[in-house]
Amino acid sequence: MGMDEGFDMVPRLGPGAGDTLRWSLFMETIKAQYAGDDQVEIQEHYIEFKAGEHPTLPFHGPHFLRFSSKVTGRIASETGVHAYLQAVRRLAVQVFGTRIRPWSEVFEVDDFYDWRDVHQSIRDFQAGHTKLTAFGFANEHDNDDSPYPLRYMKDNLYEEVDIPDKGKGLVARCNIKRGTRILCEKPLFVVRNMDPGVLNGLVASKLQSLSKDQQMQFLSLHNNFPGKHAFAGIVRTNALPCGPGAVTGGIYPEICRINHSCHPNCHNSWNEAINDGQETVHAIRDIFAGEEITISYDKGGPSEIRQAQLKAAFGFDCKCDLCTLPAAELQASDERRHRIQSLDEQIGDPMTMMTRPLSSLHACRALLDTLHQEYTDPHTGEATATALLPRLYYDAMQIVVAHGDQSRARVFAERCYRARIECEGEDSPATQKDKGLMQEPSSHASFGACGMKWRTSKTTLPDRETVGEEAFEKWLWRL
Ligand SMILES: C[S@@+](CC[C@H](N)C(=O)[O-])C[C@H]1O[C@@H](n2cnc3c(N)ncnc32)[C@H](O)[C@@H]1O
């Protein structure tokens, strides 16, 4: 049998320029170190150590999860694999620090990744794939006796770890399917935005009514504004608004550990319907084990604008995967985000909606295409959900319903409802409202408000199966 030993990379590497550069530096160091060693062979897509169980290092960093081998038994000792594991680990620690997580069956130190994910990633990079594929997802049961990921099913889907350049953060312990509710948390307390001195006193009195554990949870949160008013600094660093445009913000022991990304893989929202109000976090794309869980703290926009907003409101320079992309890719993203902003303004113009609704509707369609181009999964290249999608479908629904078109309004309301479920869950009041509109579009307050020139009944829509997808979309968007 033999005992395994090795190290895992947690969080796994992302597509940003920093991770790409560090990984290529590490791989070049490995190549130089083992240049004359005939047990170390450079293959097309990876470096192979022909010792023990032949551990490998892929050239494509995001595929790297684990470097390991059996370290007991005849083959291990004859090939000297233990010395390779130690030397490679030392070099990795020099480049990646605490991100390198050593583990050992000999010393009963647990590994991080499920072996099936490790084997899947090895199959992928050996075949030369640059996209990642997931072995399986949490909560997804197949006919196998041991559903993935068995040992995590009872636990949280995430773990708190140190994240380079961002302090602490949460990473996925297993692959998480898009739409999964990862967290649902009650605030320790809620507060309004106010002068730091007054806020400090108010928080001090709120802390007195909390348990010792809760006080410690609050005090352990990050403070990006150290100084005279420490409590107010913690609130400013961590408070999340209790709903869109809310004047109150909540403080949470776990959700407040989630770092910001300008291209987040999760969406957070306040759900009034759960036990007097709780904050939820949903995966808006498939998340791979070892990936950092992220939400957005701001309103988005091109990099210059959003980075300035983050600095002014929260006092940090954003180091997310989008902001650290190579310059040419960041510029392409900025162009799409400028377009998103200008289409959004066009759609929000009430005069255009009243007098030229077709133009507003076509702007919605153009926005949808741009969102699909901008919000793609960095690992698979597929379009992902974004909190902008339910809003877009809601806007499209409002445009058509205001002109009496119930059939299209029904389709847009349904799309809005489905997109909202992914971001907020079925039990969110906003999702339930969308569901009501999907069933009865004429119940919308603006029904017919701009006239009835597009009048249809809610049942007069073409059969998608009969006319085909393309014709249905043309009908829907009035193309
Ligand atoms: C709500 S806290 C998140 C958890 C925090 N990292 C911790 O250690 O507890 C927000 C703080 O995390 C850091 N942070 C979050 N997102 C970041 C990002 N994208 N880039 C750099 N720092 C970030 C900043 O210091 C920010 O003030």
C-alpha cells in the first residue's frame, strides 16, 4: 500500500498576471535546478519526476493542485522520491509562501483536495487542455456508492485561509455548482452610516449586548482604517448594505471574510424573508475546489473608475483576477465595460422608452451580448451569470409591458426569475415578485403606461419547439 506525502496549492492559481508570472518563475527554477538530472523529464505539457509515483508539474498553473507520491516502500526509497518532494516543496514555498500546504499520511496531516479532482486535473493537463473540467460537484449525487465529495458533505463548502495580498479569505473546499447557496448568515448587528465618532460609541453599546464569542468575532474582523475609532473602522471595512440602496449595513462573522472581485464568482444579497433578514451568498458560476470565493463590493464599471471607488470607500487597491490581468486583456475588458455603461444609460432613459421602445429593447439585446462576452468563466470560457442579468431582463420586461405586450413580458419575466434564482435563491422576495409577474405580466404597475401599440395577450407567443430557437429569439427581441 504505502503512505502518501506531498503538498497542495491553496488557493489554486488563477488567470491573473501575478499568478501566471509566479508559476512560470517557479517552473523555470525547477527546470534550471534539474537540468542535468535524467530522472526529471520535460514533457510537452508538464515536467515529470521519474521517481516514486512520478509526480508532475503542469506548465499551465491553474491545473496544478498537488505534487505528491507514495514515500514508503521499495520503489520510493530506490528512486529517492522523498528528496524530490522536499526540494520541490522548498522551492514552491519560496515563491508561493503559505499557499503551499504540506500534508503527510505518515504524520497524519490532511490534504486539501479530493483525489478525484487531482486525477481529473492531471488527465486534463496531460492531454494538453488549458480549460479546467470538474470531476463532480457538491450536492450532485450519481450512482456511485461514494458521491462527490464524500468527506465534505457534512461540512462547510468553504474554508478560511490566508490569501496573497488580501489578508484572509474563503476558498471552496470542493467543486460548487452554479446557483448553490454557499452561505446564509444573520448579522451580528446592523448600523446606519454616520460620523465615525458617533458610530464608534453606538457600536460599543451594541457590542455589550453580544455574547463573548460574538464580541471576539467582531473584534477579529479586518480593520482597514486603524486609528482613533477602531470599531467604526471595522464597520467601514466590513459592513454590507441590507438590500439595494439600504441605509443600514450588517456585520457578519463569516461573510465579512469574503474578499472583493471585479469579476466575482458569487453574489451576496439581503433576504428579508429568512428569519427577520439574513445575508445570502450564491455561486453565480461553477466554482472549482481551491478557488477563492469572491463577491463584488462596488457598482462595477471600467477599471479606472471602480478601482478609484474601492480605494475611496474601502481604502484598498484591488488585486482581483480582473484588475491583475495583462494590460491588453484588461483594456479589452474596459472597452466592454464602457459599452455596458453606455447601453445601461440608454436603457434607463424614460423618453426613449416611451417614444422609441424598439431602440430601448434592442439596447437590452446588445447589453445581453456584451454581458455574455464580459462575464465569462476564466477557466472554461463559458458565459456566466451576473447580478446584471436579472436587472437586464427586468428592464426588457418593463419596456414591453409598458406598451401592452404581455406575451413578451411573460418570457422576459421568466428569464428574470431564473437569473434571479441563481443570484438570490427561490425564497428571495425579489424572486417571488418576478414569479408573480411571470404568471401575470399585466399586474406590473407600468402595464400599458405608454400606450397599447404592442398589445398582445399573455398566451399569444410562438411555440419555441415549432419555430426553432433563432426565430423565437427574433420574435422576442423584435429583430
Ligand atoms: C470585508 S474584508 C475581507 C476579509 C479580509 N481580507 C480579512 O482579512 O478579514 C475587506 C478587506 O479585505 C481586503 N480585500 C478584499 N478584497 C480585496 C481585493 N480584491 N484586493 C485587495 N484587498 C482586498 C482589503 O483589505 C479590504 O479592506
